[in-house]
Amino acid sequence: MHRKSTQQRQLAKRGFFGRLAHAFRERQIYVRSRGEVQFITIKPYMLVVGLFVVLTSFFWLAFASINVTFKDELIAVKERRIYQNKLNHEDRIADLRKQIDQLNAKLLLDQKGYLGEVDKVHRQYQSLVERHNRLSGFFRQGWMPVKSVLPLPSKQNTSTNNDNNDGQSNSYNGGFTNGKSNKGRNGKQSFAPNQAGKSNFNELTYAQKYASVFTTKKEILAPLAELRKDMTGFDTLQMKLLDEVAVYAIAKTKNTGKIFRRLGVNPEQILKTAKLATADSVGGPFIAASSLQSEPTMVAERLKKAITALNKMKLLRQQSKKLPLAIPIKNIKRISSRFGLRRDPFRRVAAMHTGIDIKAPYRAKIKNPAPGLVIYAGWGGGYGRMVKIKHANGIETRYAHMAKILVKKGQYVKTGQAVGLLGNSGRSTGAHLHYETRVNGRPTNPSRFWKARNDFQSLSQKK
């Protein structure tokens, strides 16, 4: 008893794992046969494996017994569950069929309303065709020389359209022959709708064309397919007009750029650095053009090209208004000395004259020909009283020999604002204005700017 209690105290000190190791300690089995004693050693892992086999066999026997005993009940529960799922599935299918039947019935009942909506969209499309035609005429007659891609509506057709009170199709039926262009009377390509020289006052509406009851999906989609075919032809009209606009704007930009180059100004640099001025009293949320998914891809690409070309043309036009194109003084008597080599009035030898001398009445107002910033106003040695004005695109103008200066350094001056009075200060033989224009610091003949003014006016009036 004492030994057993001591052993228990030792196991208690070892804890759970100590007891577990003690339970699966190595054991020996002694066998005595014919006066001989033998023993068999059983390792701890063999005890663990043996226990696992015994427990597994026990649980498997218990499971098999329960399964055999309650087999019928388990099968019955599974069958009831499957049967219930089947009933639920059949009920769902029945509900879906009922909904489909209701939709089909509603579609058959609303066929007239559906075709009426198609007719409404078709009339709106015809209105777009007529508007497109008038827009082309507007371009052709006034804004730019774009040939009308649709014939302008005649008075007869217009009166017919006004008398058509039942909403039937007007003289533009909006149909295109297989989406291809037709040949006009002059032999040129014409994208006009099929008219065949007749008014379509008696043209059937979609409700009349498709009066029979729809029975198939193909029959339901037929009116939309026909309308979509017509609208595809209208996309061709829009693309042709946008191409004409882009060509016109690119040509105008190119011709305007030539005038800038003659002045020594790089138009490509202007397009990169200058910003297009926005109109006053405009606003609204920003919506990217790429987010407008309703526009066909080809039309959207041409629209983007046309807008880009028009913006470049408009930008160069805006920048041309910032050039010193006007003569800075009125009541000119004569040009007393021109730009270039001349005989110096004091030394009597050849010298470079970097401006133009303008003879005018004494103390006549000298007006700024373009908006800019006064960068110098004061005495300039041989220039006498002088004003320097910095304009856009690297252009500078100088006004010398003035009797009085009317502006200050750092002052912003507008077009036509007086900057001084004509005088005889500095290195001068008489009252006159010495006027200079410089491009990127290099003297340029001011008469080029005066000639460019006429070129810009001619270009804006040229169609």
C-alpha cells in the first residue's frame, strides 16, 4: 500500500502526459513451456496501434448495427426530401410558365402600342433627316462651303408635310437602298433617302405593315430591324457631313498657319501652348465624351476629329486677334523711312533701320494695336521717350521719340488704348513715330503685320 501510494504521488507530479506515458509503457508477456520460460516484449507504439484498432472496430460495429437497424427509416427520410424538392421545382416551373404566358399575352395585346412607338421613333428619325438636310444647307449657304448631302425640301413637299396631320411619314421616308448611296442627277454620290420622285403621303405605317399578329420572335423584331437599317444610313449622312467639316477646318487652319509663319511665328507651338478661350456665361457638370455610349463608334470618331479641327481653327483665329496688325496711329501723312538698310540721317552712312518711321501731326495719340503688357516705359537713349509692350506668342512692339508717355511699366493695355503722344525726343530729325515689331527678340518688318491683317480678313471672308 505504501509503494502504491508513492507511485500515485509520482504520477500526479508528472501531470497528464506523465500518466499517459505510464499507461502506454513497455510491457512483457512471459510464456512457460516444457520447463522453459520465454517472454514477449510489447512496445508503447504497439499498444497505441492496438488500442486504435480496437476502438475503430468498435465504432464501425456500432455504426453498421445502427445502419442495419434504421436503414428503412433513413431511406424513407431521403425519399421524402427528394419528393418535396421535386414538388417545389415543379411549382417553380409552373410559375415561370405562367409568367411567360402572361408576357406573351401582354405582348400580343400591346402589339398595336408597340408598333405605334416604332412609328413614333420613325417619325422622329425622319425629322432628324430633314434637320440634317437643313443643317447641310446652312453650311453650304453661309458658314462653310459644304455641299448639301440631302436635297433641300421643296415648297410642295413642305406644304404636304404641314397638311399631314395624322402623323404619317413626311417627304423623307428615311429609307436607304441597302445602306448604299444613290446616284444623283449630276452623277455625283448622293446619300438622299429613297423618294423615287414621289411623295409618300400614302406610305403605310408600321402598324399597317405589320397588322398580322406576331407569332415568332423574328416577326416581333422585324420592325426594329427595318428602322435600324434606316438609321444606319443616317449614320452615313452624319459621317459625310462631319468629314466635310473636318476638311474645311483643317484647310482653314493650314492657311492661317501660313500667315503666322510669314510673320515668323510657329503655329504648331501656338497650338501646343495656347489655350482656347471659353465663352462667358456658360457652365454645367463635366461629362466626358467617351461616356456617351449612345453615339455610334464611327460617328463619334468623326465627331471628335471635326471638333478637334474646329478647335484648332478657332484657337488660331483667337490668337490672330492678339497680333499687332493695326497701324498704331491715325492721320498718317507719310512713311518717312521704311524697314531695312538706309542712309543714316546723322552719319550719312548705310545703317540698319529696325522699324518704320511714321510722319503724323505733333502730339497725335499713339494707340496700342494689340493687347499686351508694358515691360518698359521711359527714356531709351537714341529712342528718346519709349514704350515697350510684350504681346502674346513672343511678339514685342516698340514706340519711340514720343513727346509724352501715357502708360507705366507693368500696366496691361488693351487694343486701341493710347500709350503716348507723338513727338521728337531722342535721336530724331523731326516729329514722327518710330514703330518696331520684334518676334522672339528679332526685328521684323511691321508692314508684314499690316499685310497679314488683310490676309486674315480675306481668309475669314473666303468660303
